[in-house]
Amino acid sequence: MKKRKYAELRELKKFLKKKNFSYKKLSDELGISIDAINNKLNGYTLLNINEMKHMVTLFNMQPVDINKYFIIGGEGSANEEK
């Protein structure tokens, strides 16, 4: 069984679901496998800065969104590990 090294990006997963954006579609956009997307969003590996920048551009995110979706414990974040 895999062990989570990082916090799960729950708010980002909710955001993708709300946008009706599948892991497959995101993997195609980022040029990485669906398994890699799954591992990153579930906290087994980290998103790198280029992947984050691509998503910010793709979804036209604002600075407050970056804190909310990518920074665990960031201002306005609902991703904090409990």
C-alpha cells in the first residue's frame, strides 16, 4: 500500500470536478500519465512548478486561487491536513 507523503489536494480535485475536467483531460493537457495526475492530486507525489503554472493559465486562476488550490495551509486554503 502506498503511503501519502504530502497533503491531498482536495480543493483542487473539487475544482476539477466542478469544471467537469477529468484526470484524463488534465493528463493530456499536462503531458503526463493519468496515474501521475492521480498520484499528485492524492498526495503521493508533488505537482511541479511548471504543472502548476500550466493549470493556472489553463483555468485562468487568480492569485487567491493559487493559495486555495495549491498551497496547503495557505491563506484561504481549505486543504489543511487535520
